[in-house]
Amino acid sequence: MKVAALQMTSGPDVTANLAQARALLEEAAGRGAQLAALPENFSFMGLKDADKRAVAEADGAGTVQEFLAATARQLKVWIVAGTVPLQSGADGRVAAACLVYAADGRRAARYDKIHLFDVDIPGRAESYRESTHVAPGTGPTVLDTPVGRLGLSVCYDVRFPELYRQLSALGAELLAVPSAFTGPTGRAHWETLLRARAIENLCYVIAPAQSGFHPSGRETYGDSMIVDYWGRILNRVPRGRGCALAEIDLMRQRGVRESFPALRHRVLAAAPQPT
């Protein structure tokens, strides 16, 4: 079984972004991937954060969702669709929704990004307040796919290991981490965080990313990769657009989990919140 992590440089033109995504999905399917994952913000990265409000689609209908369903059906591939801005609530904020489409075109899952990137980058005049325009999700999502049981997450989520403990407790064998990491944080932490989440949960990690300089002036780190349950990097795309492909061996993963049963040795639950 093969999976693909797709790397893009998205901008404010939805049509151009979907054309870029389609070409990469065709490449992944042509190389034998049963599941292909697109990065966070694959369909839209605006000139301003507020721009996502104007392009947000209703849940279940819209250009981007129709594209995903049709492409999955035509290529006969499962698609993990990074994030799509979906209308959410009366205050105008959107959901950063990671959508999964099965190879027959049906939507199989939706996960709304829980942890929002409200951060000042250390040592840089670079600041983000994602919660101004995005409403957070509320719970984990795991689903069965042809390549294994998949746990969903998005970008900044990767810094919160308690989420991945919940996903592994729900049976996840693979973890999707579609992202748009900044240049500075990517250089410092991206690979380390992905390999840590893989090792501590004995899970494969599929991490598609945005890469390069976007029309807004923002730089994203790239380095899309697929990591195995032992923390080994199976394939990666360091910069630019591209497709990282790797094989998934669930039997070998299950054998390692049996002989090295760290997941069964857990004693402490998530730490209580300070009062």
C-alpha cells in the first residue's frame, strides 16, 4: 500500500490552486498511491488572513468540495484535503476543516483544527492571530481507510502530544499532519515534532506542507515527509512543489507494536489543567 504527501505553494487564486492540486493528485495516483494528502490551505492562501471569510463554503457544497469529490472519484484515490475554509457560526469566523474523501467520491470524514496559531515568532517581526478569523474544533477524528486507521490533525496541532495520544487510543495507525509551517518554526522544529509524534505513538505520519514564498509575502517551510512508526523518514520533498511517496506496511507495524508494547505501558492520563 502506498501513500503520498503533496507539497504546494498556494495563493489567493482558488482556480489556480485547484489546478496545481489536481496535477499533484494525478501524479500520486499514477505512481500507485491509494491515499494522497494535500497541505493546509491548499485551495486558498489569501493576501490577508481575513480573506478566507469571503471564500468560505457551506458545509457539503461549493467549488472546492465538488472538486475534491470529483477528483477522488475520477482518480480512484482517497484524498486528505489539508484544510478547506467552511462557514462556521454567526460571528463570521470559518472552520479550518480537514476533509477526507473516499475513492468513490463520498466524504468520509471532517476534522476541524483544534489548536489555533496565535503566536509572535521569537526574534522576528512576525505575528499570527489565527483565532481572529478561525473558530476552533472541539474533538479528535479517526477513520478507517484502505491504508489503515487514520487520525487527523492540522499544523499547530503537532505541538500538542495529548491530541495524538487520543488518536492512538482510538486506534490510529497513521497520522495526517497537513501544514503551512512558517520558515523560522519549520527550520527549528518541523522534523523533530513529526518524528516525535511518530515514535511516541508507533504510528506512520503523513505530513504534506506548503513551501516557499506566497503572494502575501509569507514564507512557508515545506519539507513534506512521510515518517514510519519507528521515526524513520521514508521520503520527503525539501522545497518547491512535489510528491513524496512511500509504502505502508501495517503487518510490520503491528509486529513492532506487539514486541515493543509502549502504547500498552501507559500509566498516566493527560495532566490536569492548572487552576
